[in-house]
Amino acid sequence: MKFRVTTESLLAKIRDGAAMSTREQVLLSVRLSVPAMLAQLSSIVMQYIDAAMVGRLGADDAAAIGLVWPSLWLFGGLCSAVTAGFAVQVAHLIGAGRFARARSVLRQAIVACSLVALAITALGVAVSGPLPLWLGAHEGITRQASAYFLVFILGIPFLMLEFLAGGMLRCSGNMRVPSLLNVLMCVLDVVFNFLFIFPTRHLVVCGHAVSVPGLGLGVTGAAMGTILAEVLVCLMMVWYLVVRSDVLRLTRDSGSYRPRRACVRRAFRIGAPIGLQHMIMNVAQVVLIAIVAPLGSVAIAANAFAVTAESLCYMPGVGMEEAATTLVGQSVGARRRYLARRFAHITVGMGMAVMGVMGVLLYVGAPQVMALMTPIREVAALGVQVLRIEAFAEPLFAASMVTYGVFVGAGDTLAPCWMNALCIWVVRITLAALLVGTMGLAGVWTAMCIELCFRGLIFLARLLSNRWLNAVNMIDSTK
């Protein structure tokens, strides 16, 4: 309770125009980022366990999942962009103390996001069959990859609502509830996958044989377990937002759920560049998978496992990125440009420092991490090689991640979209295509490392120029 009250009192200082010391600014940044970090840590642990489970099935099964994951990121990114367009509006309105208007935006967002989710689902179902063939997969993994992709796509409406509810709560300053529910989702995912992936089997526990039920669905079971966990947590997250949230619960007043043109237009202005960026970035990831695919199942599996392993380093960056969006967004809504700039510098600096340490740990612990994920020596050895290349990019990767959260909080999303597109398409893909022929998978990851460093530098340059604060003047404070 003390944690919640202290955080709320500090957030109230932003809205009320009260002075905040550097200590209070740092404390609030940490308090908002730590729950998101813990949720990300639990998500990573879930991915590690999932990868380890699937890794026991063989290289082809792991390759089937690794093949379609970038495409799933594309669809998930579209969901994130749609919800962000409404959540940033809510952050600005809460910062301005306009709580009833914030709840009005939430009502409109529920309907608008649900309609978009149905359209995205229909598109995903239509491409689920031919997608693995488009990506250049060999016949041994196409059926499994299609089935995995289809199950995930059918869960898109729940994913959209979970993103919306979590984003709204975080933008209101409530990091704790979405983080705890995400931890729960990870626990449920592990339990369901354990039951769905493997067949009924006997395990020895304390010297006694125990029969463990299972459906033996393999790769499809992995997708079903994850989606079931997601559905349950989505329902809980939406219920808490609508019924229990201090600021946003819809039981406080009544209002129309019909999306209005002005609200949707503002959401589009904020969210469209985010969606375009996700599309550009994830199509690029699909292209990169197509570059990796001809290298064979070992390279595809090593690439997928290494991506999962490296996600451990994302934890501080994700936490600080979410904190930056909330703190900058509310500061912008309160018309406090100096405070927005201070929060931007604090969160970016902290993210870079912590992710730099994580990069060192990744370099040192790469063999142990890969050994946990797969027993296949060739896959593990290749994964260690590429992880140690990537470790050098982590501080500047943090700079790009957290700075992007700053820009989103300010409503400045168009320029960062093109900056990201330039980096991944001109730098990463070009270098990957040039290096893969002589260096194999290591060449692809070398290109990634160089691109992430370049991206971090140009994002820092824009942050320090303060051009992103120009978006503050475009916020509508009269409606």
C-alpha cells in the first residue's frame, strides 16, 4: 500500500505543478520501471522455459516456431500501435487532470480497438497457410509453422484488449497491476505448455513414479498454452481497468462508447507512425528470417533461441521505456516541458547503464544460457557465438528503446518511425545480405550489432536536440 500511495503522491506533483527534486524524479522513474522490469523478467523466463520445452522436440520444431515469430511480431506490433494511439491521449489527459475526458477516450478505444482486432485476425487467418512457403521454409516444417501461426492469430482480439487495458493502466501510473497480471500469464503459460506440448508420461519425484497428463500436441500445443494464458489474463486485466482502476474505472460515470472522429483522428495521428514502424521493422525481420532460412534448421533454431536468450537484456530497457512514456506523457499533459526533459534524460541514462551491465553478463553467461535452452550442441554453439556479438550493442540498444518511449509519451512518433526504418532497412538488411554469404549466421548478427549501435546514436542526437518537445505544442488542451 505504501508503494502505491507514494507513487500516486509523486504523480500528483506532476499534475499539480508542484516542484520535484532530482531525488523524487529518480525515485518515481525507478518505482514505475521496476514493476515493468519484473513483468518482463517473468516473460523472459516463460520464453526460456517454452524454448527449452520445444527444444526437446528437435531442431525442426524449434525452427518452425522461429520461422513465424517475426511475422507474429508484425501482427502484435499492429495491435500495440492501435492501442498506443489511445493510451497516449489518456496519459496527456490525466496529466492535465481531465479524468472524465480520459474515461471517455477509454470507452471509445474499447470499441475501436475491437473492430480493428477483428480485421487483423481475418488477415492473419488468410495468410496462415502460405506464409511458411513465402518465407522459404523447407517442407519438413511448413505444416507445423502454419498451425502455430494460426493458433496465435486466433487470439489477436484478446491480445488487443490486453494491450489496451495494460497500456491504459500504465499511462495512468499504475504499473503494478499489469505487471503482476503479466507475471501470472507467464506462470499459466508454462503450466499449460507443460500439459499441452508433451504426451502423458511418468516422472520420478522423490523416488516415486508420478503420471503427468499431457495432450502431446507439440508445436501446436505450445501456441495453445500461450493463448489460453493470454485469454485468462486479458479478462482479468480488462475487469480491473473497468471496475477497479482509481482513475479510469468506467463505473464512475456513464458515457457513449461510439468512437468519435476527433478522438480517432488523434489516435491515428499518434498510432499510425507506430503501426507503420512496426510494419516496416517486422517486415524487415521477416526478410532477415528469409536470409537465415537457407542456412538450414540448425541456423534457424540457433537464431530463434539466441533472440529469446538476448531478450533477458531487454528487461531494463522495456521497464524504462514504459516509465518514460508515462512520465513524459503526463508531464506533457501538464504542460511541464522542463520536467518532461528531465524525466527523459533520467530514464534514458538509467536504461543505458543497466543494459550495459546486462550485456556483460550476456557475454559471460552465453554458454550456460544456450545449454538451458537446447541440448543440441550445434545449435547451442552457434547461439553462443552470435550472442557474444550482440552483447556489445546493449547500451546503445537501450538508448534507442528508452528514447523511443520518450518520443511516444510526447506524441512525437513520425520522425522516430523513419529513423527506425532507415536503420533496419538500409543498415541492418544491407549488411546482413552482404555478410551472410561469408560469415553465415554470425554475419547476420554482426549486421544487427552495427545497426543497433548506429540507431542508438541517432536517437540520442534527436533526444539532446529537444526537437521532440515541439510535439507538446500540438496537444489539444481545450477539448
